[in-house]
Amino acid sequence: MNIITQNFPEKLITPDQIQNIFDTVVSVIIKKEPAFQSWCESTNMTLVLLFVEGEEMKEINNQSRGKNEETDVLSFPYFIDFTQSIPKEEALFGELFFLESRLKEQAEYMKHSLEKEFTVLLIHGILHVFGYDHIDDDEYDEMKALEEKISSCLLS
């Protein structure tokens, strides 16, 4: 999996750290969903991580979810059925949009570093790209348990 970053705040996190977070998420979820492994090992799949400004995030959130407000992270998966064969040509696996001002607010509120807050949001966003959600209580519980397991591997 290739990971591309755009408009990242300086010194927030290194590409190697992002790759480590992604690899940790993958190592946890492939134990639950072995079909994910071949997708994650594919070199022709790309995950894009972008930082956007408040108004742009608000517009994207409104267009995609009907919510005319800013949010911390938005995830857009482009593959849902991981039992299908992997595309032979290069393909966009998913996109994650982050709002720096919200990241800073939440880090301050939680009394931890920007890097830790970004890690939490990145884990959350990657899980969405792999099809996890929190629409109902069961989904919420499953996703929360995965987030906690992954965070304990990375942040302890």
C-alpha cells in the first residue's frame, strides 16, 4: 500500500511514523479479516491523507454526509468488498481528510500531544477505510475495541 500525504503540518509526524501506524492497524485487523492482507500488501493501491482548511472540510462534510459543519476527520473508502480480486492497475484505496484546527483543539482538550491526537484520528480514519463504522451500538463497540487495541500497541 502506498501512502501519499498532502498539505501536512510541518513536523507533525514523519512518513515512517504514518507507515508504522498503518502497519499496526493492518496487523490487528487482518487477524479478524484475513482477506485484508493481500489488499494491504498490494503495491498498486494508494491511501491519500490530506489536511484541509475549515471551510473546505465543512463543504466536504456537507456534500458527503449532509452535515454543514466542520469535523476532525472524514474517511472515503473506495473498495468495500475485500473478497474481490485486487485491481491490476494502480487504484485509489481511500482518502482521509483532516482538519488541523480541530486536531489542535482536541489535543489541548485531551491534554496530550498533537502527534498522539493525530494518531488517534488516523487509526479511526483507517478503520473507516477498511469498512468499519459506528452507526449502531454493535458497530460502535467493535470499532472502539479495535481502536483501543491498536492504540495500546502504538501509544503505550
